Amino acid sequence: MTASALDRLLAPRSVAVIGASEDATRIGGRPIAAMLAAGYAGRILPVNPNRREVQGLTCHASVDDLPEAPDAALIAVPARMVPETIAALGRRGCGMATLFSAGFAEAGADGAAAQADLLGRARDAGIRLLGPNTLGVYNVDLGYYGTFSSSLDTGFPRPGNIGIASQSGAFGAHLGALARDRALGSSVLVTTGNEADITVADAIAWMAARDGTDVICAYMEAVNDAPGLLSALDAARAAGKPVIVLKAGRSTLGARAAASHTASLTGDAVVADAVLAAHGAILVRDPEAMMDIAYVASKRIVPRDRSLGVITVSGGAGIVITDEAERIGLPMPEMPAQAQARLKALLPYAAPANPLDCTAQALNDPSLLESFTRAALADGGYGAVLSFLTYVAGSPAMSETILAAMRPLRAEWPDRIIAICGLGAPEVMARYDAEGILVFSDPCRALRAIDAVCVWGAARGAVRRDPPVPPEVALPDRAPDEAEAKRLLAASGISSAPEEAVQGVEAAVEAADALGYPVVMKILSPDILHKSDIGAVRLNLGDAEAVRGAYGAIEAAVRSGAPEARPAGMLVARQLSGGIECLMGINRDPTFGPVAVFGLGGIFVELLDDVALRACPFDEATAREMILSIRGAAILTGARGRPPADVDALAAMLSGLSVFAVGAGPRLRSVDLNPVLAMPEGQGAFALDAVIELDGEA
Amino acid sequence: MTASALDRLLAPRSVAVIGASEDATRIGGRPIAAMLAAGYAGRILPVNPNRREVQGLTCHASVDDLPEAPDAALIAVPARMVPETIAALGRRGCGMATLFSAGFAEAGADGAAAQADLLGRARDAGIRLLGPNTLGVYNVDLGYYGTFSSSLDTGFPRPGNIGIASQSGAFGAHLGALARDRALGSSVLVTTGNEADITVADAIAWMAARDGTDVICAYMEAVNDAPGLLSALDAARAAGKPVIVLKAGRSTLGARAAASHTASLTGDAVVADAVLAAHGAILVRDPEAMMDIAYVASKRIVPRDRSLGVITVSGGAGIVITDEAERIGLPMPEMPAQAQARLKALLPYAAPANPLDCTAQALNDPSLLESFTRAALADGGYGAVLSFLTYVAGSPAMSETILAAMRPLRAEWPDRIIAICGLGAPEVMARYDAEGILVFSDPCRALRAIDAVCVWGAARGAVRRDPPVPPEVALPDRAPDEAEAKRLLAASGISSAPEEAVQGVEAAVEAADALGYPVVMKILSPDILHKSDIGAVRLNLGDAEAVRGAYGAIEAAVRSGAPEARPAGMLVARQLSGGIECLMGINRDPTFGPVAVFGLGGIFVELLDDVALRACPFDEATAREMILSIRGAAILTGARGRPPADVDALAAMLSGLSVFAVGAGPRLRSVDLNPVLAMPEGQGAFALDAVIELDGEA
């Protein structure tokens, strides 16, 4: 959907209220009362056959009687009356309907059928739908309240640049009220309910494209339009607008099977995290943390550097802050020596490294605070400066002095985040905020929110490469055996150990002689995916005699372990050694399509879930980032005297696999390369096994 | 120190102010002004040779001129005048002096010497010291303000049952102001500064013993009195008073060497965490999280069960809460089926499993809220019930109804935590709090704070065993070689593989024949701790010939690799296999004495820092808890088809090692058992190497 289609939803020039009520506490009355109170700039058109007037406005008997084609309609009539209302709105030329009515997909199978029917009718009528089962939308600057949320009973939102998009109505309204109660301004709220048509992704795209919203808070459970969501995230990032996402439903989705097969390594929530983060979303779990980050981002200052300078009047607080900065990885570089010497000259018992402790002496001589803060900005060059001032900042007398000291600094360094941690009456603390100085009561919360914005800025600044264009892959009609799978993958640059598929014991010996000993031998059959489970893999065959013995033993094992399997011969491969065992795979995520997984073998995957995920396709540089992002990456880079592994070869293989997965199309269910042997640097990486699973048989 | 000694510090009947000032903004004037404003119940005795009256009170020319022996004295004179003041106070019979003056240990070596001198004089004079360099104390109920903190400029603390003990003055005062600003009451604040004498541990012990404080918030950097701190924590736990500890300085201490030697596996902060937690401390990193937990604990309800029931008017919020509960491990069991059916009958489209979603319908029919909450308490039996009510709770009209519904439930279940997540004006939300219903604006913060109290309660309820009494261990004069070390440890129940120390190649063969092949052979020398580094260990010796060859090879390796070493023969041991490699060790922590460490070998320790720590001594049950607490514990308990290891034998060995470490006394620097082979269940655990390091040579 183009963003402009949502203009009628979020910035309508006129709105019809179908089922308008005189009673300002009823669903059909609340929006009218709210718009009247907020001075909605457009025209409100109540529709109710039983009234001539509603809340002082002329009421129309039917949609057909409306004096104009409304941009938007709010539908507050029972579910059974909705289809006819939609048809009438279509006839009248209304393009956008918000459907408060419940009793659709959220109410079971019958409701889902009714919702599908309704969507068909709306499309026929040329009408876009918000909902059903939505709490509606608001647009603060226009005074447009197409919502029946009772959150307005405790006050209207303040104008501001934080937009909220939420699948859940009550939770979205909670976020709006949370912003308001901490004196943050919001621009629009969109709650999408059942998402029959318009999704959270559409709302994000609209906010990304329209002035007035600089930060987007999004709450979602299901992702109903994955491509739309990813492109909305990309658009917001391109527009310089951080999107903070709370994706709920982790616990109900994440139950992981214990099997070692890569298909079971990841829950949906983990996949969603990886994909959304790759598209620039800032992921949070707490509503409050979401609002903290939105607050920082609302100032529209995204530092070039992820680095923090700390000014403090308490040595203790300086240590607490340093601890938290280290924990979250926010760098706190030391001040340059010369600047430290200058500050020492000002205050001999100061500790001016970073934190810059100007001690309680700053209470007696507030010029110290200015000097220290100026030094942090000018000499330290920190992207963000946080001053721990606690109750000193809240003292009405001191606050004047502190503001006088910080005002010129705020003006002089417009590209830096300047924040204080202070305690005091809200009206005192609001004065700092009004001058562009962020105010937090908790230093650790301040750090986490500031860092999220710094990290977002750094990732945004990083060069992003277009993913490779996947050539189409011709899949066989049925799941390939190991040799076929490896041949298919080889075309995408995925190397295996030198190997040969053979028929008969003497052909096996001949192949082994040619490959060089030791060799490994395994049954080939499209019907046996997990060969070692039935004893159909033999390792370390050192000579022709061993090959001959193993051939018979494998045949016997297959006869007893998989009597129904169609044998397709034997695979003889050179046995590689001296590498590090990894695994790679592809799983088709129902939401995001093919997702690649990388991990080390063994306990790293079995016990530690130490894997990296990414939606396919991606280039080698991205693959390299994935590989180095796992906790056990040091094993590959030469920890404790080990030779470094060929990470370049792994990255090429992983990227190649991601391209293969997209080229293979939706019939590809999964690929499992386990193990992949990463040889020492310069010596390559080789898939020692390959299993490809396909959906359906052609 | 007995708690009663601190009565004079924290609840004095009279206080002398040495260096009393008329100016209420000066250090010698602030405490007097604060006590006059707060109506201090005791007698204020200003001392200043230049004034007859201070702030309306009779001023005394000198300590000797005081009309009575004051319980406490506040010293606000320059450092050079302090010694004589202390002497005079001693003569006069004052027992407790608070030393605001700075310029002592915090100011360098000269200051440290002055502080030591002062402490000697105070002891001679029979005076206990708070500080120097302290911001002082307050006791809210008495109106006693022995502090010059400017935090009082923004208001006095409210009376309440949260006590604060802080090494840092400004940070302690920040905690006090933080409590006040969120309408939490505090009883006492103690800031200990340089801790020449009185420590945070003393303050905790006092609060543990005295009525009026039910929750203790403690901030510390160094632990200056470890035994005192641990016994204060034990006393608080015994008194049912949670102690919430923010131990700062993690980042400066935690730099870990990469060596595999156990001595380098743990930073001081990790040791402190482990020891404090074992004594019941609730550990936090954020001041705000500290205050959240203190808030929950201040209601003095510690549930029997760690379980949560959630009532919500928003399905979305229910999911967010469930996600966070799962993340932190707070169980949310389902409601009994019968109760669910009953709730379904009340509200057909409710989801009453847990979360219990009574939907926005609760706004129209508030009796639903009561029914659902009652069911959670009565049928669900949850230790804590959290209702997500967002802005509904803050609506003045709804708040009356909600309170009317919850009041009888609060009274009926006095042993359960009942909390709401709500947004609204402070005066509206305060009404819930006044009725014993906890109020949070963020559901995730609520969860974390509630859970901390539940976990504390569960740990407090667990049976605690007295640690074993360590028999004295006679250490040799110098560091023992491997065979001696194993003999020493064997007396504490630590088994090694069957082995024999021999001299000469034929004795080695004879020993190997007797032990059974394969054997392992290593050099014995008190001068070579890391034998394999120089090639002085040979494994897998399968017959007498191999033993003979290895003997010469090891001798040659020692001659070239450690020519100065005094050889003490050769150790021949049966080579065990089939077990899981672990490691155990002892390190003498400068603060907490001998600390035991347990981990798996290899990457778990090298890359993942996956170890468990505990102060020695401890019993086998505690050792078992440690062993099973590491992330890789599943490897020992039979993950993925492996045979379970003999955890009982490991636990016996680890406990035995902890007892040995205490019995060996302060000369024991470290013990390193690496590897320890844990055999399959019932087959024991064996130290394959043992290194004991001692301090000094006798």
C-alpha cells in the first residue's frame, strides 16, 4: 500500500461516524465527544437513523444521505450491520473505514469467515479497512480522534513527534498514556486490531513518509505482512526515523526441540528478532524501555560516535555508571591527558579521566560543572554526555545555575546527546527538557536508552550492501540423496570433500585409491536421511581391505536398519581432518521465508543455542558478521593458540547457501549441512554431509 | 560491633555539633537547621568558641564546657583540629563521633596516615568513628539529621521502613531522595565514607536488630569487613529483612586473564556476587531496580510460592508479561480447569488460563475484575497477583470501583502480593498504595521486583545447613609436588587415579605392571607446576616397553626444559578414560578468604567463563547445587544420551576440597585440580592432576 492511501485514515478532512451516539461514553459517542473537545479541524458527519442531532451536530439518517463523500468512516454498529454499511460507504465514495466492531476473526472460525467475507466486500466497494476489532486511531495535531479509547478520560495526548503503531488496542493506548504521563508528545496512534487489511507495517510506512513523526514505537504479535514490514522498516531507516519494536509472544512460540537437526534450533521469536534487527529495528521487551528510547530519539540527535562521557558529583554514581556502560558495551574512553591536567588544575582533587568527577565542590562552584562538561564535549569528543546531578539538579536555586551553565553548551554542540540524571519536582525537571537536555531519574536507564540510539545511528551509518540476486535453482522432483544434494549445492559455491558415488565394492576400492586414504564411506539412498543412526556410515578406512569390509557391513546395516530404502549406491569421500566442525542450514520460516543458521557443532548448538540467523539472501560480508557474532566465535579466530579457521571460506559458503535458498523457491523446506569442516586459514571449508528436504513431490 | 553500640550514632538522645555555624548552608550549620526544622526529639549542643548562640540555641565554647556527655558528636572542623576534638570528646564521655571532615585516606598516603593516627586516638579515647569523609546519617522518626546533605533542600524524607546504608555519601543521599520522590518512606540513612571504623556492615547489623526498618538497601564499593558483612546479612535474613545490595566497581575489577589456571577464572566482583548471594543478599545493578524491590519488600509480604497470576484488560499486555515472566523464570501456572470454566461462564470470550484476560468488558462490568482476581487468589493460589489495568486504574471514577473490588480481597489474603500496573495522577495511584496494593507503571519492572522478593522468600525458606567444621590441615613447609599434593588432599576425601611415585625406570615398569595398562607417566618435581608445557607428561603407555621409552624421553625433556628443577622421581598412574573432564580449584580471595570454583573443562571455562563459585567451607548438598548451577550442567546429567556422570562423587570431592581449604589456613594460596575426571554414575570422580600453591616458605 502506498503511504498516501493512509492519509484518509490518519489525516482525514472529514469523518462519518456510523452509529453515532449522543452518549459520550458509548462507542459511537466517544469519538465525537473527543473530536469536539480537541477541536478537530475537519468535518464530523454523524449517521444515525433515529436522531436529527448528535452532540450538537447535524445527524444524517443514512450513509446515502451524507452531504459529502467522507475521507474516513468510523463504524460503531453491530457486526451483522457492517456488510451493508461497507457497501453504502463504497457507493458514497468513502475510501477508508475503521471498524470498531468485534466478533470477527478473534471470535473463532465463524468470525474469521465473516471477516474474510467483509474484506471481499470492502475490496469490491473500493474501501480500505482498519480492524475489525480495533480501538482506532488518533492524530494529535489535527485533533482527530477516530477512537473510543477510554484512555482519553484521563487526558488527551500532548502534541509531539513520537508515533505509535500497535496491533493491540489497549496496549497501544497504554503506550500513548505512558508517553503522556511522562510529558512526552505523540503525533499519531494507530491500533490495527485483527488486521484484515491495514497492518502495523502500513502504519509504520505512513509515519516514515510523513512529517510530524520522528520516532516510531511499534507493538506487534503476529507479523501479518512480512515483506511490507521489512520495507517499512527500511523506509523508516532511510528517513532517519528509529523504529522501536516490542514483538510479543516469545514465550508461546519458542519451545525448542532438543534434536540436533538445524530445523529445531530456532524459535520463531528468535528468527523475528534477527530479521527485524537486520532491518534496523530497535528491539525492546519493556514498554518503559521503549518509551525511554523514544524519548532520547525524539530529540533528533543521533551521535556520530557510540561513546559516553560522564560528569558526576558522586564518585559512587560514577562507578555504577561505568559498570553499566561496560555491561552493555557502551564505550567510555578516557579524556585526553592534556585536558585531564587542565581540569586537575581547576580542581586538584578531581578525578577527570572518565567519569569526570567534579565532586560536591560543584555545588559551591557551579562553574566547575560547566568547565567539566565543556571539556567532555570539546576534548573528550563523546557522542553523548551524561551528568549525574541527582537532587542538586532538582533544587530550584541550583537548577537556574545549572541551566545557565549548560544552555550555551547545548547550543554549541547540536550533534551531541546531553543528558542529566536528576531528581526533583516535575516542573523543575521539565525546564531542562525544554532546553534540549534529556532528563532521567535513573542513570542506568539513561545509559541503556542513550546507547540504543547510538547503536542505531552506528548501524545506520554502516555501508549496506544490496543482497546478491539469486539465480533460479532447478530442484529435482523429489528429495535428492546426499551426492545429488552436494552436486546441486556445488553450483552455488558450496564445496564438499572430494568424493565419488559408486556402485559395487570394486568401484568403491578404485574410487578410494584415487581419492587417497583414509576415506569415509556411506550408503546413498534418497530414503535414508540420517545414515549414521542405522550404522550406514564408516569412517577412517585406511586401505583397500578396510573399504571392502566396510562395504559389506554397510549393506548389512541397511538391510536390517532400513529394509524398505531404495539403495542408490555408496558414497566414497576423502576423510578430512584438522578442521573445526561447524554447521549451516536453511529453514523456511512461515513468516520470513528462508532463514539461514550458522553455528559451531557439538555442545555449542546442543546446549548453548549459540547460533546466528539471517533472512536470505545476504552477501559474504554479512555472512562474516553472522559467523563472528556467535559466542563461540573465538574458536574460529584462533583462541588459545589454535590456528585460525578459514572464516572467508565459511562466509562464502554461508552466503552461497543463502542465495541458493532463495533461488530454490518455496519448495525448499530445509537444507542441513552438518558438519561443515572449517579448515585452517586458506585451506577452505567443506560440507561433509548435506540433506535437502523438499515440500511435496512434483 | 554489637548493634547497641550504634544506638548512639543512629538514635542519640543528644548531639554535640563541633564547629556549629549560624549559616544554615554551611557544613556546621546544616545539621542544626535540619534538626530544628524536623523537630529532633533529643538535645542539640552547638560548640563554637566564637558564639554564644547558634540558630537560637545556646552555644558552648568548647567540648569541655558541654553541660552533659553527648551520645554523639558531629565534627565539622578542619582536619588539623580533629585529633584534639576527639581527645576532648573522649574526656567528656561522648562515645560516637561523626567526622564530616575530608582530607584523609581518600586524599592519598598522607591522609591515610592521618586517618590511621586518628583511629588510634579515637580508640584510646573510647570513641567510635563514622567517617571521616562521611555525609552523615539521619533517623527520620526521631527527626535526627546528623548530616549536611543538600538533598534536604528539596525536602525531608518521608517516614517509612526502608533503611539505607551507603559507603558513598552522595549516592546514599540519592537513594534517599529517590525513595522520597516516589513516595517511599525511609527510616534511617547511614553513609560511611572512608570507613575508618564503622562500616556498611555495622549499619546493616544495626538495622537488622532494630524495629522500624524492614528492608535494607546497601551500596558498597570495597568490602572492608567481610566477616562482619556476612554475619550482618545472616542476621538480617534471620530477622526476615531483605537486604538489597548494589556492589559497584565491577568493571574495574573484573579483567580476567585468559589462562586456563583456575586462579584467573574469576574477578573479585564475581566472587563478591556469589558470596553475598549465598548469604541472602538480593543483588542489583540499577538504583531504580533497588528501589522497586525495596518498595515491594516494604509491604512485608513474602509469599510462600514463587508464582504469579496475571489479570489483564489487554491481551497484548498479557503476552508481554508472560514473555518477561518466562525470561526471568517466574512461574505462571495455569488456572485449575474448573475455575476456568466458571470464569468462562461469567464472560464467554474471556481467556482465563493465566494470564486471566477479562478484556475491556471489565470497564463496563467491574465485578468481573473482582471475580477474576478472587479466582486467581482462591483457585490459582498464586503467591503474587498482578493486574494490568493501565489508564483505567488512573481514572478517578473507575479507581473508586476498582478499590471497592480489591479492598476485601486484600484483607482476605494477607499473605499474597497484590499489585496493579496502572497509569494516572500520583494522588489517584497513591490511594491503591495506601490500601496495601502495590502500584507500578511498567509491568515488566513490576514482575522483576515482585520476583526478587519471591526468590528471596523461597531461598530463606530453604533448609540451610551448617557448613562442615574443618579439621586443621598440616601443610608442608614448601609447595608439595603432585604426589604429595594428592596425598594431602586424599585425607579430605579427594580421590586420584591409582598411582605410584617411583625412582628409576625399572621401578616405573614394576608400578605400571601392578597398576594395569595403559598408564600415564609424569615428572615429579616441586619446581615444575605445569609439566605438560615442557613435555614431561606421557599418556597412553600400553606396555613395559612404552614405559621404558617414555622414562628416558621425560628425563630428556626436563633436562632441556627445566634444567634447574630438582627432580623427585616419576609418577606412574593408571590412565582412566570414559569420564567427563571437569576442574575444581581454590583461590584465596583477598576479601572473602578461600573461594572454591567448579567448572567443566575446555571451552566451557576457556571461552564461556561457565563456572560456579562459593566461599569455603560448604557441605555436599551445597556443592551439588554449585555443580548443577553451571550452564553446561546438562553434560553431567546425561544430555543427549550421554551416561550421567557421578555428580555425587563430584559434590563430595568439591565439599571436601572446601573443607580442606579452610583447614589449611591462610598460607594456602590456591589449589588447582585440573582435570578432574567425573566417571559415569556410581564410578567416582578422580583428580588427574593436583597443584597446591602456598604463600611464603616456612
